[in-house]
Amino acid sequence: MSTDTGAGTKSDASESTASSINLESVRAVAKKDFQDAVRSWVFWGLSAFFFLLIVGITGSLAYFGEDIAAEGATTAMLVFFASETTRLVIPLIALVLGWKSIAGERESGSIKILLSLPHSRKDVLLGKLLGRSAVLSLSLIVGFVAAAAVVAALLGGFDVVDYAALLLMAMIYGVAYTSIAVSLSSLTKSTTVAGAAMFSVFLLFYGVWNGILEALQQLMNRGTIDGVSYTAELTAPDGTTEEITQERLPDWALFVDMIDPGNAFQNTITVLSSTGGDELGTAYPEYYFADDVPFYLENWFSFIILLIWIVVPIAVALYRFDRVDL
């Protein structure tokens, strides 16, 4: 009996060690993942892409935007147009980067070789997340920094705060989608299934999610959802004003719209830069609310939303990946 107990204790200890997190091990996996990207020219290709993207948008503003040129093109205008573009581009790149991160290794069987080294499953998962995030983030930095001189020359001025705000939030936005991608990849054995999952995520946020608010609006119009009355001032052509009472969606429905990572990304830019107003993000007019705007509908709360999109997917993956059959 004592022998069995000892064996059981040894097995439990081994399993506990295998599922623990070793920061040096995580760093080693992340370093190898990043070095592989550099050797395959993925990193440099992305850097060149972001450089050309920013330069292309800047050149278009300076050359084709006659009204903008007449008023003096600014970095804030670049941030506005670039954020609209990167809102779509960064998720695509992050999902592709994370697509085969774990599923590819499970499909080829190389995950077992990796785990035969002193790496736990959690080490591998976190290392893959850090490695892929580093590839995307550093390529953004290289591309943006290299384009800064061109931006300043073409626009005739350069606002470091606005430009840095776009770069910083683009990096965090990219990490959020990388977390989603790596997490989904860890839950599938096949790259085909993982690819379908990535496509579904993109379709969710750029197809389905955009229609959720409209669907809720229709339900409110039909009386299925109780709306919230608000009073707004309407200015007539002759300059006179009158107050009108209308209905809007309830606060929880507006919050559903803010949860979208793309909306959260643009909302945070409005907090950090001079770009903002009703043209970017999901800013709601103050007359919507009889009292103060609920804190969860203010733009600063979008930082919390992006953090949740980073932490929750990888937390779920850490729990599930430790228990799946490889």
C-alpha cells in the first residue's frame, strides 16, 4: 500500500509541475516563436505593410484631399482615417498569425516534442501568445516609426501625441485579437477547424455584431424592448429651436455595442488623442441621459473592455488546454 501511495504522490507532483507556469520557459517559447517569424520574413513583411499603409493614407490625404489640404492636413485627420483602416486590417493579421499557433503543432504532432522539453502546456500557450503578439506589436512600431518622417513631411506638421496614441492602441487592439486567435487555436486539433473558427470570429464582429444594434432598434420599435425617452433641441432653418421627445435604446443595449473590440479600440483613441467627437467610436450625445452618462458607456471604460478581451480568452484557454487530449 505504501508503494502505491508513493507512486500516486509522485504522479500528482509530476502533473502539478507539468501544469505550472515557468516564466523562463514562457520566455523561451516566445523567443523561438518570434525568431521563427523573423526567419520566415513575416515580421519584416508586416513592418513594410504597416509602413506602406500609413504612408499611403498620408499621401492620399495630402494629394487627393483638396479641402483638407486647404484647411491644413493634421495628424488628427491621419489618425481618424488610419484607425478606420487598422480596425479592419489588424484583426485579419492577428487571426492569421494565431491560426496555426497551437492547432498546427497539434495536427503535425510537434506539440508533443515541444512538451517533452521542460515546458508545461501553460508555458507553451502563454509563450505562443507573447511571441505572436511581439511579432504584430514590433512590426507596428517599426512600420509607424519608419513612416513618421514621411508623415511629417507630407502633412507639414506632426503631432506626436496623436500619432503615438494610434500606435499604442493599435498594439493593444492587436494583442486582444491575438489572444482570441491563440486561444481558439489551442481548443482545436485541426488547422481546418481553427481556420473556420477564425473566420467565424471575424464574421461575428464585422457582420453579425454590426447588425445587433439595428436588430435591437427594431425590437424597441415593435415594443418588445422598452426604450428610454430623452429630450433634444431641434434647430429650425430660421434659427428657432424647439424641444422634441424621442426614444433611444436602453443603456444595456448601448453597452452591447461598446463591447465590440473595434468600437473599444476607436473609443480609446478618442481619449488619448485630439481625434474624437461623434465621428469616431461610439460616443453617445449627452442629451441621451437625464443624469450623468453611466461609467460603462464612457469612452475611458473601453480600456477595460480591451483588457477583458485579452485576459478572458487566454484564461479560458489555459483552463481547457491543460485538460484536452493531445
